[in-house]
Amino acid sequence: MEQWRADGRRAAVLEVRADNARAQAFYVRRGWVPDAERPPAEGDHRLFLRYVVAGAGE
């Protein structure tokens, strides 16, 4: 995350399987949140998580 901040990145998005609660919990504990801009579609098995880089581009 420090490198992302140094590079001026503001956010990152990753995907996990919607049925993988363990992976979701892993990322949520580290500050990732479900991406409101990419909700899962009907029948889609992916969940997108977003991380906002604090202090980036400031």
C-alpha cells in the first residue's frame, strides 16, 4: 500500500469468488470494501472489492 501511495494511486479493485467468505473476510480486515460501482450481477460468482489509498494524490 505504501508503494501505491508513493505512485499516486487512489484506489485498487480486486475480485474474489462470491462464495469465498474466508477470502472476503481476509480482505475486509485489511480495509477492502465491496465495490458499490460493481455489484454482482445475477448468476455472477465474482465479488469486486475496492481499497481506497489514504493520502494518495494529495
